[in-house]
Amino acid sequence: MKVIRTGDDAFESFLGRIKLRGKAVDGKLWETVREICSDVAAEGDQALFRYTEKFDGYRLEKDDIAVSNAEWEEAASLVAGDDLEILK
């Protein structure tokens, strides 16, 4: 642990670095993330499809993401028994 005292020459610089922690990303980006999360919570897959097209340039449809029974069974076979029970 580093101890720094208010009377130290480097105190103001150190305090300034602490204040900037977590501010590497601007507020507009966080607002966009909140908006996307809100849209997905409210609209589900439709919002995901819209954002996939907007950001990835790929248009998804419901049938594009359908998972067959065989795929579900294969995926389930890869999950430990206790974990599978929790997921159920």
C-alpha cells in the first residue's frame, strides 16, 4: 500500500489521477449503452436485431437465430450436471 500525505509534493498529482479513475469513457458513451440496454430489456430480440444491423451491418431475422433441438441437446451435454439443473 502506498501512503501519501497531503503535505507531499506529489499529493495534488496523485489525487488528480484518483479523481480521473473510471472517467476514461465519456458520458455520451455511457448514455448510449444505457439506451441500448433499456431497448433490449423492453423489446428483446427486435432491439438486438436492430442494433446488429446498425453496428455490424448485418440484418438478422428470427429464423436466422433459431436453435434446433439437436443443437440444444449437444450444448446441454457439454454442461456439468449440477450446472444444467441450475439452468433448468
